[in-house]
Amino acid sequence: MPRKPRPAKPQAPKLPKGEAEQVRIRREIGHDFALKDDEFGRKRLAAGTSEAGRVYEVSNDGYTATGGIVRVRTIDPLLGITSLSRQQREAGLRYREDFRCSQQASVKPMRWAERVDGGRHGGGIADSVLDAGRAHAAATRALCHWEVAAVAQKVCCAGGSIKSLAEQTGEGRDVVTKLLKVGLDLLAVHYGMMMGRR
């Protein structure tokens, strides 16, 4: 009686370029919270998460448990803080966009001897820039407290990190993160993305 050939096991497709190295680095330094098992039992980056989007680099000029210094490229705090809600993230991005649009007035240096026309025809600051400036000012007023406003402005508008803000203020990261979340909640209420608490 002839033997039946065994069905071949499905072969695991190759990992995308660089992913195996990123998985290895994360496992060595203990950042395995961004890893998950695939159907072949291999560790993979959790696709679609901001943590998976970070790129870890190892150099051999330092000494750690892994034999090198691990550098993490900076990532936008609004995307990197995984505990933010969708509304908080969207409110922060909208606040940032209003700020950036308000800063786009094309201010050019002029000679002192140059004559200036005070009329509006064909000159001055564009209405869209003025509107964005008003929207940004109204949103800043909605932040209410100066500490909340300072954290929201430094993270959303200036692109500062929670770590650097915590070092500057002498507060813990959890305190700075809480202030940011309060500010983003206030912005979400201001923009109509969330109902205010009574």
C-alpha cells in the first residue's frame, strides 16, 4: 500500500526588513510590551500601535545590559502616549493646527525708509491666519489654569516631551501627563468633541 505524502507545513513568510532587529532589541532591553505572537509563534511588532512605530537604535559606544546604548527616536507625545483617548488626541492636534496656521503670516523685514500703505487692499495678514489666531486664543482661554495651559502649549504647540517638561518643572512624569490630559479634556469640550462635566 503506497504511503500518502504528508501535507507540507505552511512556511512562515519572511519578516519585513528591520523588524527582526527591532524585535531583538526590544526583547533584550525588556520593552516587549509592544510585541505579540503571530500565527507561526514568532514575536512581531504590534502593528498599528505608536509603540511599534518607534525605531530603536543600538550603538556600541556605551555599556548597558545589552552591550550598547539604546536610543529611541523622538515621537510626537500626542501619538506616543497610549493612554490618551481619541478625543484628547484630536483636540491636541486641532489646537496644534490652529497654532501653526496662526504663525504663517508672511512677515518680511523692511527697510526703514520704505513707505507703508495703511490700506488693506492686496496686503496685510490673510483672514485665514487671523481666524486661526483667534481660534487658538479662544482655545487657550478655555484651558483656564496657567499650569494646564503651559503644559498643553509646550506639548501641542512646541512639540516638547513629557520627560523634558518633568525635568524642567521638577514634577513627576505622571503629574505632567495628568496636567496634559486635563488640558486636552478642556480643549475637547471647547471644540465640541466631548460633553463637559457638571
